[in-house]
Amino acid sequence: MKSSLSKSLYLGLAALSFGAVATVATTSTASAKSYATAGAYQSLTTAATSRNVESTGTNALYTKPGTVKGAKVVASKAKMATFASSKSSANYFRAYGVKTTNRGSVYYRVVSMDGKYRGYIYGGKSTSDFAGGIKSASTTTSATMPTQTKNYYLKDTTKNTIWTAPKYTQYKASKVSLYNSAKADKFTVDQAATKTREGSLYYHVTDTSNSAITGWIYAGGLTTTAPSATATSSNSVTVKYVDANYSAVGSAQTWVTSTSDTTEGAALGTSDLSSLNSYITSNVPSGYTVTDSSLTSAKYGSTIQVKVAKAETSKVTFKSEGSSTTDTATITAASLADKAFPSLTTTEQEVFTGDADDTIDISTASVFTSGKLNTLTGATQTDSDGNKTYKVYTFDATATKTANSNTKYGDGVTAYYTVTTKTGDAPTTSTDTGNTNYVD
């Protein structure tokens, strides 16, 4: 009986062992069959711009549909989550293909706008929309048009140029060829948009001289200031500054006309002569003043010599006249009603600067005869009885010219004023800041 029981237990255990093995084998076989299979690849044919998408951060990106055997991670779920909250348009995606598994799961084939990531991502259960790990994205947002829409110029195409779309807002957005465009070409704005993630403003522009040149440019890449023309022998004059011995002073400068269609060797017109003269004055070497700038020989493509000399500046002493030429008093800043001499612009102060060998004459300078230095007002004076008076100083051109008849630039020059006493409080000024650069 024991023998029979032993055999029964042995057979029972053997049967149990066989059943366990069979169960493991069945489970293993079932696991091997748990992968999904993907259907045929289909290209998406709707408008490319309608297939811009962004990650929702809920699914990873794979080399194959994620549930298919052999699928490898291209970008983890965590990585895709960073793309979902990214502030860079480079991390948008473009969907361009789709596969559906035997389980009904849709996987879209996508590529990042910068081209760095490409693969399949779960997209829900229907090919009619984007769901699951991606959703539709508006990579740009309409913006307000500028008040001025015409006569813009490209500021610096090495920094900001024209694109087929704002960079990374469309897949493979590229720079527009500027071949056959000129530096002075004008552009017209017809659309405005911001990059949704960055918020940067872009304008859609078209070259008014060549409509084939059109596209999007960062708003900061436009300017309303016309660019300087490139100097050629047909539109420029070289200015060479020289001293009395015709030795070069400083570097030669090149003036370029803004007039179109000028010809080499042709004489400058009236407006260009005026422009050239202003250019000569504005670009004279530091510390020098122009002594001879005859422009009779100025022709397009020519070189002219402009004589200059060391510049000297005279300081001015202001004096009020008494009953004789020796009976004078110096007018100080503290004695004036506004406690300072009037401020002069750079142009107004030019009367004090000139060739050191020349005689200075301020008697006819408009700043004295009719300008800010014509009349000076003294401060209020109160006597012991409380009576208030103030002095008014009026420029005396005759006395000034006589006193400075042999004064040269660089020497001190004296401006003479007649004085009148008036009663009451002195008026004050509020427009002058008290620039005393010209005061001795």
C-alpha cells in the first residue's frame, strides 16, 4: 500500500511539474505574441502648414510605433515634456506620415523643426486629428501692422535677413536669395506676426524693385534710414585736407552724393556742392579749421585739396562800460539774474574758433548782435532801505570792434556792454543751462 501511495505521489508530483512547465511555456508564448504590428506607412497629404504640432509631454518618441517589436526611444517622455513647455520654436514638430497598429493605435511620423529629432509618436485612435502625444500648434500669431508700411530698407543682412517663414516656425524655413537686389532697394510691409513661443515680431516684406524678393524678416532688421551709397568714380569726390605747405593733414575722406545717375567727370550741381561743403566742414581733422575750400574744381570722381590750419579758440571777457574806456567792470556769472551766462550751441560757439593767424571779430556775430549774448540781465540788488534794482547789459558792437581790432584767435577777446539800471526785481530765465565754455 505504501508502495502504491508513493507511486501515486510521485506521479502526482510529476504531473504537477509538467503542468507548471506547460504553464510557463504557455505564458512565454503569449508574451512573445504581445507586440503590436503596424500597418503600411502612409504619407500625410494635407497642407504642410496645417501639420505643425507640438508635444503634449505624455508620450515618448520612438524609431517605430512604440508598441511594435524593436522600437527604440529617440526622445524620452521626460524629454518630450521639456519640448512641450519650451520657449523655442526649434522644438515644434512637423507631422508628415502615419502608421496604425493592429490594435487601432495611431502613430505619427514627426520631425522637429530644427531637424534634430525624428521618429514615431502616439497620436490617439484616429487619423483625422492629432491627439495623444501631440497636438496642433500655431507657430505664429498675427500682430498689428506698423503705421508706416512703405520705404523700409534692410539694415544689416549679416545679422537679420529675409526668410521664407520666421525661422523654425515652418519646417525647413530658409533664407531668401537677395541676388539681384540693391543696397538701396525699398521694401513694403504687408503682414505682421509674432513667433508664438518667443514673442519676437516679424514683418512680411516685398522688394519694390524686384517682387521675387519677398518673405519674413525680424522687425529690428528694417530701418527707414536710407543706406549710404557705395563710393564709385561716378558718384563721389575724395577730400584731402592739407596745410599751408600742402602736406596731408589726417586721412583723406570720401563724400558720396545721394543724387542718382551722376557721371564721372561731370561738375557737381548746386545741391551737391552745398552737400560737399557741409561734409568738408563736418569732417575737418580735429584741432583744425578750414582756411580755403574752393570747390570750383570738384567733379564726380575727382580729388580736391582743402587747406586747413591749426584752430585756436578765444575765451571772452564780458565788461560793462562806465563813463570812459577805462571805467569798466567785469560781468560775472554770479552777477547775472540767472546766475550763469546763456548756454550756446556748438554752432553758436564757432565764432570763437578760427585760424590762429587770423583776427577775431565778434562785433558782427549774430549771437552778439541779435542772439543770446545781445542782452544780459543782472541779478536783483537791494539797498539798505529795501529798494530793489537790477542792471540790463546791452551789447556794444562799436566799442567791441575797436577794442579787439588786432586780437587774433587764441587771444582773449573782450565783449563790451552798455548798462542800464532798472527798478524792481530782475526777471529770471529758465531756458539756459549756463554753459560757460566761452567765458574767460
